[in-house]
Amino acid sequence: MDSSSTRRRATRQKLYEAAVTLIAEQGFSATTVDEIAERAGVAKGTVYYNFKSKTELFEELLRHGVGLLTASLRTAADETAERDGTSVEALDAMIRAGLAFIDRRPAFTQLYVAELWRTNRAWQSTLLVVRQQAVSVVEKVLQEGIDRGELNREIDVPLTAAALVGMVLVAALDWQAFQPERSIDDVHSALSLLLHGRVGGSGLVPR
């Protein structure tokens, strides 16, 4: 990658970080391009050089953030496969990876979850696309587990994948907002128990 591309990526990263912090604090409508530029330490024209509008910046922020989450989930699944782990072990590793991502980027996660419940946004179609990218990684692991006979064939793959991703997002936000004294190990352990079905005494994903 040449130096100009590296600089542009670094500038965009600063703009993403500034925008996500401000929008999480103030809301999208209340946040101005001037504030984003000031928080990022760049000129206002730099914002418009990289993005046509505040809306485009927010759309690209969603793509960037969910792309990082998707990559972390995929890496967890791939690393489990490389050591010949089971599909349940891969799902467990993905839960851990998701929690670690949220722990590092709480403002983005709060913003992303909030936007999932809003309607009539200009970026709604973008949000649906990036959401599916993350969920599809989990769907792939579930389907592979079914195909190998590790998981129950009656599992509803799309719904179960969405439920697992949602469980991690909501549990992590609750952890950070209401139970910050807990460690990531505590939260992962609790969600792992749910995954393995021990809370109710029967398998969530029985063999």
C-alpha cells in the first residue's frame, strides 16, 4: 500500500473514531461535521474530501465497524477449525471474540444496537447488509455442524445465528452498563453455559 493510501486510511480511522464517540454521546442529528472534524483534529474540508456527507460518513462507519466484528468472528471460527475443534467450540470461541470486540469498542456497539431498532433511516439498507455479514459467519458454523452430525438437524440456522449474535451484543452492553465489575471471563463463562445448555439442563444445540 502506498503512503497516500496509508494516510487516507489513518485519516478515515480518526474520523470514524471521532464520529462514533460524538454520535453515541449526542445522537446523529445533533452532531455536526464541524464537531467531527474538531474531535478528529482535522480540517472540515478533510471530512468532505473523504465523505460526501455526514450520512455517508455514518454509513461507512457502520460498514467499517461491523466489518471488524465480522472479521473477528471469522478468525475465531477459522482458528478453531485449524485445531480440529467442534462446531460448538467454534461458536464458543466466537462468543469470546464478540465480547472482546465489544469491550474494545463499546461506543460503536451501543450505536450499532440502537440503529438496529430504528426505522426510516437513510442507511437502513446498509445496516441490513452489514448485519447479515456478521450473522452469516455464525450461520456457516451452525450449518457445518449440522452437516457433520454434531448439531441437531432441526436447528433453525438463520434464527439461531441471529439469536447468538444478539445474545452477545445485549449481554455485553448490559455487562458494561450495569455490571462493570465483572471480568470478560465471567461474562464469557455465563454465555458459554447458555451455549452448552447447562442452565436449563438440556442442550441448546444438542448432538
